[in-house]
Amino acid sequence: MIDQDIFLAYQWRWMDDHSPVKIIEKSRRVGLSYGEAADSVLHAADAGGGNVYYISFDKEMTQGFISDCADWAKTFGAAASSEIREEFFPDPKNPDKSICKYTLDFASGKVIHAFSSNPRNLRSKGRPRDRLVIDEAAFVDDLAELLKAAMAMTMWGGEIHLISTHNGDENPFNTLINDVRAGRYDYSLHRVTLDDALADGLYRRICQVSGQEWSAGKETAWRESLVKRYRPNEDEELFCVPAFGGGTYLPRAIVEACMSESGPLLRFEGDRAFNEAPEPKRRRIMEDWIGDELRPAFNLLDPKRRHSAGMDFARKGDMSDIVPMEIGERLDRRVPFIVEMHNVPHRQQEQALFAVLHALPRLGGVAIDAGGNGSYIAEAARDGFGSRVEGIQLSEAFYREQGPRYKALFEDRQIALIKHDDILEDHRAVRLVRGVPRVPEGKTDSKGQRHGDSYVAGLLANYASGIDAGEIDFIPLPGKPASWEGKAQAPTNFMRPPEDDDLPRIEGEGAW
């Protein structure tokens, strides 16, 4: 058994992951290849293991890896010979170059082969339990073809490991990562930035190895010095942010291709008179709007299909959007209508949201922007609909994970969005900010009223479609309505203390 204390936590998490295909996006110089060398030796030395094929784009990297393997083999007493064999053969893609192969033999009968470039005959490899390691995968030639040839290894219990820093947002390595996040592949994905590595003790280990005394101040100074050294490329080199980002994340063509005349954009604008009216009067006005405008749209809902919903909350500055989402038999998505409110008090937004949620057939998950004042709506909805409701803090991590999944629906034509120019512009407003798809700061429309609101609500609705929530059956009490189906408004004041406008005042007494 190997001593886990030899490795830092992120190294061990990577080594302990035995997925058929695993990928890690990483900062430079955090010791991932060193840990991979140890794991490769253990794999080749084990009688039940297999051969290891290591590929990099650089001869010096290849030499460094096979040397680390030889050192680990001595430590573990595993190699049949401490001698590294070196061979050269022509590169079929470039007659003026040669591919160098280093080989380390093990007593188990297995070997580690390390190549300085893509070997052409990789398709002939792949005995049971063999492993392919692609180091700095963002820089190798034709990564897609290399993976295509190597995937047969996994059929016989083999593994494919991809390790790399980033090399641009349009690089095949970054495209592959986004496809994994979008759910197109069931590969295992890891991420280690410089700060992640420091949190797991990287600088402490550097001090330990170099005989220095660690201190928090020295670590901070070391980090600052390293970041300055890598400028202006520190985000890509150290913090896993692909360079050259900043363009439109969802081009007009792919959004328009997924738009249909399937349903309306239903808007409610709260003017000054409405906002200053007593709550019971506002409630009646909203009831009338729900009955006249919203309820007819419920006829567009398919009662046989599951539904989810997302809400991007705003009180005055932006639009507050509710996006219901239908999940088809083939897991495609359809947005039957969108509810949009501007300058509407919390209680009436809750009123409209509850009307929509009660109307959605086979309601599953609901995700609501719970940042700032949105926390009130999220809590009220959770009181009313239970654990199927999640209040979401719209963090960078949330956008990083969910943005590619939502985008994949458009790229694969698996979503039908209502056709409206404001909805199109909301989706086109999304940009890559530090490599993460999100709505940038400031307004995104010429009127100064929007902030990508329907995009965020759609993103939340798609996330909610994956919430593990089921329908709740109940038996009504005798003489009580079986459900709120068919009513324009569900009760919105349950589980909340009454406010001044909820109860009649006893004239002359000054008390309730």
C-alpha cells in the first residue's frame, strides 16, 4: 500500500479516481505529472495491471516523466531493470522529424512507453487494463483523432488520462471539457488552480523539500511573485481560464434556429399607482391579470410530460422572468411561455409564480435566483412546494457548470424557445468572462431595463429539470377542494404572519 501522505490531496484525488476516462484542467507546476508517474509505476508493476502509454508534445517533458517513473520504480522496488531504453522512428507526418520512445520494463512483464509525439500505431495498442496518459493534452497534435484511436482501450478495462493546462478557449481540450460539463460524455472531470493547490499544501511541500521554514506571509509573497512572472497570461497558466475569451457565447444563428411560435411572452408592468395601492387591491389586480392573460397560456401545457421552472428575480432595475420548461420523451426541452414582470412588489411576484407552479403538470424541480431580495421568493416557494425548490446563488461556479449544459441544448437543437427579440438579445448578451459564460455587468438592452433575464431564468429552469424531485400525492379532506387546478391564484399568505392589509381593523379601537 502506498502512503497517502506522500502526495497532496489533489494529487491523491486524481490517483484514486479509476474512471475509464478522466480529465484534469490544471495550473502549471503543481506536480500532477509527478503523481501520475507514481501511479503509472504502480499500475505497470501490478500483476493485474497493464502497460502504460504516455504521450506528450515535448521531448523534455517525455524525458522528465520517464525519469520520474524510473525513480518511483526504484522506490517501490518494482522495475525489472533500472535502465531506460531509448528508440527513434520516423514521424509519418513530418519526414524531417523523429519520434522518440522511452521504455521502462517491469518484473510483472508490463512496460511503460513514453512517446515524444503521437504514435501512428496507437490503434494496435490496448490489451486488457492498458492505460493511455496524454500530458499537456491541449498542445498535442490532433487530440480528437488521438482519442478516437485510443477509446478502444476502455473496452477491455483500460483507462485514458488527460492532463493539461489550457491553450485557448477554442482549443479541442477546452471544447472537450465543455462537452463533459454539458453532459455529452460521462468522463470524470477534475480542476486544480494555483489557489486550489496552495489550499492543499503546495507551498508547504515546496518549503519542506527545499528545507525552508513555511509561513503564511512567505506563501503570499511567493504566490504574488509567481502571478507577476506569468503576466499577462496568469489566468490561463495558473487559474484554468482559457485565453481569447470574450466573444458571444450563444451566436444569433443557433438561438434563432431554436425559436418557434410556440407561445407568448406575458408581461406585467407595475406602475406607480399599482405599487402605492394597498396589498389587497394589488392582489385583485394581479388576479385579474392572471385570469385574463396567464391562465389561457396554461392550455399550451402538455399534461403527460414533466415540467420544471426557473425564476430570475428583480424588483425594479431589471426584468423578473419565470421560465417554465417541458421535458420531452427524448429529454428535449420546450418553453411554452415566459412570464415577465417589471417593478412589481414581492407579494405579487409570488402570486404569479405560485399560479404558474400550480398549473405545471407533473412538476419536478424549481430553481429560483435567491441572491439579495430573491431570497424571499425562494423561501416562500420552498414553504409552498417543499424540497423540490432550490434557492440558487448565481456564483461563478454555477455559471461554469451549468452554462455549457444549457448551450448544448441549442447546439444540438434540443430546445424550443419562444420567438421574441428581447429573448434573443438576452441569450446573445452572454459573454465569456474569465473563461466563464455569464451575463456581463451593466444593462444588456438599449432601453436600460434588461440584464439577460430570460437567459438566467432559462439556465435555472434547465438546472431544475435535473433536480431529483417527484410528484407528491395526497388525499383531500372531505369537503375540501382536491387541488388548486383551475384556479387563477393559489393562496400566497399561508405560513406567513398576517400583514396590516390582510385583516380588518376594529373601528375606533386601534387594535386588531
